[in-house]
Amino acid sequence: DTSGRADISAFPDWYRVMEREAMSWAVAEGIINGDENGLLSPDAPVSRATLAVILSRFEGHMPH
């Protein structure tokens, strides 16, 4: 189910997100929570550890 949406305008850098609908879903589902500064940082490099967390959270949403 990809119908969930969150108000990403609560993040100070929300306007930099190009795929807002997808990001809104990922935030609503708890897959992406923002960084330690409360930013989405859509154009920042992603560490291996951060990507592992995102993928793990996403995997929890996949049908088995």
C-alpha cells in the first residue's frame, strides 16, 4: 500500500525534494525520518550505514 502521505513541509529543506510524493510516502511509513539536524538532505551523499537502515525499514514493507 503506497497511499500513505506525510506533510514533508515540516522539514526545513522540503522544497529541495524533487520527488515529493515518494518522499512523503517514505516519511509517512517511517522509512525516512530526516537526519540529526531535522533535514531531509535530498542531495547529500548517503553513508552505507544510513542506506542499510533505509533498506531494512523498506524491506519491512514488502509482502512476504
